Amino acid sequence: MLVGAAACLLVCAALPVCPQESKAAEYRSKANFLATLPSFVDWPESAFTSVQSPFHICVRGDFSFGTSLAELARGASPHGRRVEVRWVRKDEELRNCHIVFISRSESKRCAKLLQLLEGSGVLTVGETESFLSAGGAISFSFEHETLQFEVNLIAADAAHLKISSRLLALARHVLGKTEAAKG
């Protein structure tokens, strides 16, 4: 199962698409990535209220790929847990999530949302240019008709999350402690 998920991420991250299908392909790629992501991250047991608790993937802001994400997540069971997708409208509800995707539509509030989630054990994923520098963990970009992503290991470590080396190997860039010390 994990090998299949890794292959899926690799295909989604590197497969170019036709220009006329660009927006639909972008949404499918983001949905696929988010639905598969829990297989490549380890959360502390304290992040779940019970052994049966599901993964909560939450979206704050525009949710253009919501139907695709819900369909892809429906059959997933990473780490033996089912996945639930939620569109969160109240900031305080974000701390009850395991993965929070902060949409581009929330760019003016992004820093505030990331500050709210500091130390909460939530994996933050965004799509704005300054997302990683603001403290986000994974940042999407869709360039040359291909989904790309970057990872901020400092943010992941601060959230007590362990990101698989298989996922890190697919990242366009990984910001680690040594790079942060330089900046």
C-alpha cells in the first residue's frame, strides 16, 4: 500500500499535463497529494483521541478541489485510520485537524493562521509563495503544468511530526535546520 502511495505521489508531482486541462489537473494533483499525504507522515499517538480516530484533513479558504479530495480520501486508510475531509470556517476548529490546507484565498491571514497552529501537532500545507518562510510545513506550487512542493522540516519538527524520507526525496526543496541558520 505504501509503495503504491509513493508511486502515486511521484506521478502526481512529476507528470506534465496539457495546457487546456491545467486547472483541472492542478486541482486533481492537489487533491491526490493531500489524500495520500498521511501515509508519509507520522503523528504522535497523542494527536488522536483513540485508536479508531480518523485523520482529519481540513481546508481553510477556497476549496475548489473539495469533491476530488473527498472522493480520493474516502477509500484511504493510512496507518489503519480512515480519512475525513472538512471545510473549516472557524479558525479555532483548525487545531482539531491533523492536516490543514490553507488556500491561496487566505493569503492575507496566512501568518495569523500559522501562528494559531504553532505547537499543535498539525501538518500545515499551503500554496502561497511565502508559506514556508511564515512557518508552514509544506508548500505547493503548480509550475510548467506540474505540481511541485517544498518542505520546511523545522516547522514539521516543531509540530512533532516525522516526514518520510520517501516524500522528502520527491520535494523540489527541503528547508532544514542548517539552511535556516544561514538565513
